[in-house]
Amino acid sequence: LFELDKNTHNEGKIRSLNYDEVKDSLIWFHVLANSDSEKDKNLTLKVKNKVIDYLYPYLNDSQSLDESRQIIKDRMQEVKKLAEEVIKDNNYEYGIKVELARENFPDKSYGNITLPQGNYEAFRIIIGDGQGRNWWCVMFPPLCFVDESKAEVEYDKTENKINSKK
């Protein structure tokens, strides 16, 4: 399952995890834009940044999927309010929907870990019609918050969390 990664300076290996290993070990974070217009895509990034800044202190120390899910559930209404504030502050009137759901995601690489395409649990923020480009990352383990200067350490910790779920 290892592939050579020509872009890293470590051992040069990427661990491609298989879907059965991770399908019940992750929570994705998914923000959908109202449309594909540049303004809507930019608004999506502003919402994403505000929500990540808010959730980071809570989720960064989470030790389990269940703990992270509860943190998200407990703060869903606050996240919705924050997203609505960003939209209003940028002179839009889009509605917001927040939910925990299951949905399909494509392959995604984080450092030396490649997560496979599959149907995963996701915390979703849908802006307006939700018909535009979207942005996503893994919220648990907390890969949305990785500081690239410390990335390898974080990716190793993440792989350990994923493997400990088995």
C-alpha cells in the first residue's frame, strides 16, 4: 500500500489507507457555496475560516470520534450563528443549513496519508442553495487545523488515532 512520494524529504512513502480502515474513524468538514461565482466561493472560504477558528480550541484536543461528534453537536447552533454573521457582514442574505450527515468524498492526501474515496460522516455547512464549489477537510482527526511546519508529526499522530480505532 505504499507509494513513492517525490515531494517529501522524509522516507518518501505515502500510506494509502483503505476505506474499510477509515470509514468509521473520520468526521469530514464540508462547506458548500451558494453558487460557483467568485464572490460565493470567496464567501465560502470566509465562513470556513471563521468556523475553523471557532472550533479549533475544542476539537484540537479531542481524543475520539465520539468526543468530536459531541463537540460538533453541542456547538452547531453557535456555528450556524457565526456563519450567518459572516454572510451578513459581507452583505449577503443567504440562508445557512448545518448538519451532521453521511456523504461521498473523493481521495484526499494529507502529508504521508492518503484517505480513500468513500462515504463518510461529515459536518456540513450549506450556504444558500449549496450549488457551488465546496471546500472540505478532515475535522477528526483534526487535519483541518494542521500547521504545515509541524505537519509530519501531526500526520503521524493522526495515523495513530485512525489505527487505534480498529
